[in-house]
Amino acid sequence: MFEQLVDIICNYVEIEQEDIKPESRFMEDLGFTSFDFMSMLGEIEDEMDVEIEQDKAADIRTVGEAVAYLESLK
């Protein structure tokens, strides 16, 4: 799940895959804008066939939190 998410993250920001860690914060560390983040969530929904609740998505700050949330949906 982590590797799949890292692949998707790299579609949105200019960062090397090996530099993305579970504790990496989307906005502060990876340079996401709110628009990038919402666009990425849409791609995750399509790629992983999940439904992301907007109120839950607003609480996701790190890559690790995103992985944990996505795993809870499976």
C-alpha cells in the first residue's frame, strides 16, 4: 500500500520516491497544495477502488496516516 501511494504522490510533486517516508507531511514536507491533495485523493479513489470521506481526508497530514486510513477501507 505504501509503495502504491508513493507512486501516486510522485505524479503530483517533484520529489524522489526514496525521499518519501511514512512521517512525511503532505503540505509541509512534500509541497502539496490543497488542490494537489484533493486531486490526488480522486486518483487514489479511482486506482484503489475506495471511497474517501472528505471529513476524514481533512485529518490526514502524513503519508503514514494516509496509508493507515486506506488500509482501514479495504
